[in-house]
Amino acid sequence: MNSFRQVQQLVQGVATSDGAGVKLTRVLTQSLQKRLDPFLMLDAFRNENPDDYIGGFPNHPHRGFETVTYMIAGNMRHHDSAGNEGLLRPGGVQWMTAGSGLIHSELPEQSDGLMEGFQLWLNLPSHNKMVKPSYRDIPSDKIPEFTTTDGILIRVIAGQCREVTGAVTRPDTEPLYLDVHMPAGTQFTQVIPAGHNAFTYTYRGSVLIAGTEVNDRNMALLANDGGEAIRVKATVDARFLVIAGKPLGEPIAQYGPFVMNTADEIQQTLRDYRNGYFEAASVQAL
């Protein structure tokens, strides 16, 4: 293998708040959606002060995409409009397909200490926008992981790394989602299919990707010019996410928590929401 992807752009993210005042960094913003299709948003939060997270994310609706919530530290309780609930603990993931629409909440179940994690929004193809909502809570010990001979720990949330298949697969977008922990002085290589959009997010230390330094709390948007893989070197102990997927190549019409293909579909979504459709939605576990 002799073709590695370069870093096209470094993105620091935008400090913002969401829900009931939760402070977070919006790393993948709306301006990057077409470039990073099928991914719509990435939020990162790392808060030591309970005032920055205790309000959580009270009831709010979604339609037309999937949310992937990955906890690094702290506990988050999920409730939805069908009466389902689950508790996300450190290292766990919730993969939720909003599909035709649901209302849910995500509320911390702690009053002090570190709350840290990520929420990724993954688009659905047009033929699946209105599928029945579903979700899957994946505890930390059910996420496949392995350690290389030189001490690199790789958690495979989605897709495949080496011979290890992740906890989740998706046929249309083919997402890859890795959490990689690298000791100083090690090197990591991951195959990324040609044509798939890809980025990394460093959340501890710093790494070198094709000679470009990517520091803590920075995204590296990877060039999509035929490179067969990504090569990462760690000069210090580092942790980062590798995220990639197959573009859908479809129009994106977004209004807040609703993501459809056309403005007319957004208007129909707003009517459905006002008319209580989301309140009556049933949700199935994957």
C-alpha cells in the first residue's frame, strides 16, 4: 500500500450550547455537510463543571437520519416518545435511527465529575427517511476491540478494522467509526475505500497524519483524491476518532432536528410534528 490520504483541512470547531444549556463544540457544522456526506454533524462535549451539562437535552424531535452517541465518561439516560429508555455508561454507544420521527430526551444521571462524549449525525438515504424509528444501546463490553502488538487499542464501533467487524454495519452509507488509543511512538494504518469521505477527531494528545500535526480537539478533514488508507503517527500518547462513509449524493434539506431531501418534505414534517404524529410514534429495538 503506497497511497495515503493527506489532510485537506484542519477544523477546530465552534463553541456553542444545545439542549438546556449544555456546553459543547460543534466540530462538523452545516457548511461541511456536502463535503463530508453522509455525515451531518459531530458534537463533542467534555465538561468538568456540572453547570455546563446538568440540564442535558430535554424532549426534542428528530426525523430523517441516525444519531450515534458515544460516551467516554459519565452517564446519560435516554427516554423516547414510545416509553423506551436506556442508560449510556462510559464506553457505551446508542445508535438511534430516527426515521419517520420520534421525540426523545438525553439527561445526565450524575451531579458532579466529568461528562464527556460525542454525538454524530449520519444521514439516511431517501428510501429510508420514513422507516420505523429504532434504536440499539450497546454497552462498552459489547463493542469489539483489540490491541496490536505495539500497544494500540482500537475500538470498532462501526465498519471493519483489520479482521474485526464493528458493533454496527449499514448497507447504504457503510460507516466506519473507530476509537483509537495510541501510545507515543506508535503508528496506525487504516484502509478507507476510494470515494468514501473521511475525517478524524483528536480528543487526547496530538497525532501526525501524512506529516500534518492534528492537536487535541481538532478535526482533520481528509482529502478524497484516491488515497487507499490513512496513516497516523503518535509522538505523544493520543486518542482520536476515525470516521468515514460512502456518500449518498442526495440533496440535503435541514430544518433544525429534521433532515429530508426537499423543502416540501420539511414542510410536511413540520405539519406532522404540530399534529402530534411524533408523540404517537412507536420505536423498536434493533
